[in-house]
Amino acid sequence: MIRHSTPFIHYEWENFLSQEVFDYHDKNFPSEEQFRNTNNYNEVTKNLVLELEIDKYFNEHPDFNQPELIPLYNRILESIPEIKNEVFMVDVSHDSFYVNFHHDKPGSDLDIHNDLKNYRWLMTCQIYLDNSDQGVWLLGKHGNKIKQVKNKKNLCYIIPADCYTWHSVDPVKKDKRSILFRFGKFRHETVAYPNLQSKTAYLIDNTVHHCDEHYAKLGLRMGNLTEAWLVLNKNASNIYHTKYRDEEHKKKMLNRLNNPIPGKDPEYDRVEIVPAGFFDRQFYITEENWQNVGSTIFGGDVIVPEIAKAEKYLQKYNPYLYQDIK
């Protein structure tokens, strides 16, 4: 596993799979018909995704019936602690994990985006099964192309996602096959900047509606901007999140924060609800301004002052000072 720092920290791991495991999946990659029979087939994007049942294997579920995938699963599972230790220096816990087969058909592409979305942290890992010049492009903070990852057989690239790990894929010219796995920690399962001396908690309300027309799903970014603003501008601590657009989870979080489990949860005298997109005042991404918001984030000609100011906080912010919610 080789560490690279341009344009952001990422890793390239050659010969990720044993030759035997690689050869098996190269020769037995799912047919297009198998992809088309899933709910994830998209005729428009031409990006085919086949979800695998690694959770059934990991949890020894009696319905698991894919023994041919066990060597692949074992290799991925044994790599996770090594990746965590390389990135974080410790084996932190994760609560999200999945593996997919990907088959990108000619014409498919991915616009500028990052994978963090509603995670505290996330590792995106993709194993290429073919040789071509169609690897992912790693972009600068303003969306400019900096480096193209080698699309090389049995190379696994790893991106520790953050708010600025922008990447994209140019329109594919010929079929491209890969195995993608991700693992991470949801932000709504954490408390940022925990402080037992403070009796105030903040709940960032991600049920606030923001227009998500932009491919980068900038509505999910609003909660991160608000968190950075709270810590760096208000010196806040004990910051929680609701799930994105989930009113039931919001109710559960408010109930738990206001009625803590004795001996398990911290007790607060006050719980402040802060809408995602609040920094000095409330900002909403709308159908009328979403392109201007994107222009601001990616260094375009049109600047939205509120977003530009909030982005400065985010650039300085360390989101990794957190604890898991027990």
C-alpha cells in the first residue's frame, strides 16, 4: 500500500487480491443479465451495480449461500484493520460496510463529487479488474483535474473521504469492471467535541430541506458546515446529528438527549437544535441558487457570501475529535 498526498491523501495497493482470487473473479464476473435483474440497474447512467451479501457471511446468517465469494470476503475483511491503522494510526470502529460489483458500460461517467455525505469518516476502496486509461480522476478543491489513478488489473485505490476529496470519472469508452467496498462511521452515530464539563448539547437538524440538484449532493454538506461553524465560531461542544431527512430519528435523538439513560448517557441541562445550514443565520439551498452554491464551493465566478464564509470554517476544521454514541 503506497501513500500519495496529491491532490489529497490516497493510497494505491497493487496486487490486492491473490492471483487465484483475482483470476476467479476475472473469469466469473457477473453477467450483464445478473446486473439487470437487480434494483440498481440504471439504463440512463449505464452504471451497473450488484450488491453482495457480505453482511450475511460476516454475521454467519443461515441464508448465506455464496461460498465462492468467501476468499474475496476474507481478503477484504483482513485488509480493513490495516487500512484503518495506516490512515488513523488506530483501529477505530465502523458501523457501515458494503461490497458491490460494478460494471460501467460505454457512456457511463461520474460528475464531480466526494463520498463523505452523511458519514463522520469513510473509506472508499475500489479494485480494478481490467487495464485501461479509464481510472478515476482526483480533483483539486476547485474541481480541476490533478491526477488520474491507474486503471490497472488488481490495483485497489483507497480514498479516505473528507469534504474535499473531490473526484470524477470521464465518460467510459469501453466496458470497465471493478469491485468496490466501503466502510465508515455515520456522523449521526457520533458526538463531536465531547465535553463532560459542559451541560449544553447541540443537535444539528439534517431534516431541513435543501435542494440536492447538484450531483455532489451539497445538501448533505450543510450539516458539516454548521458543525464547523459551531466549533470554530461558537466554541461549541457535544455536537450531535440527526439522520438526513429522517424525522423519526430526530424525535429519537431529542428524546435520548433530554431523557438520558442513567449511567450510559451524559446529562445535559440544555439541548439546542441547530438547523443544517445555519451559520450566523439560516441558509437554504434552493432550486434557484443551487448552481451558485456549487460555483462558490468549486471556485466559480458566482460567489454566495454566506457559503464562502462557511467554507473557510470547514477548511480549518478537524472533524475527527469525536466519540461513538454508545
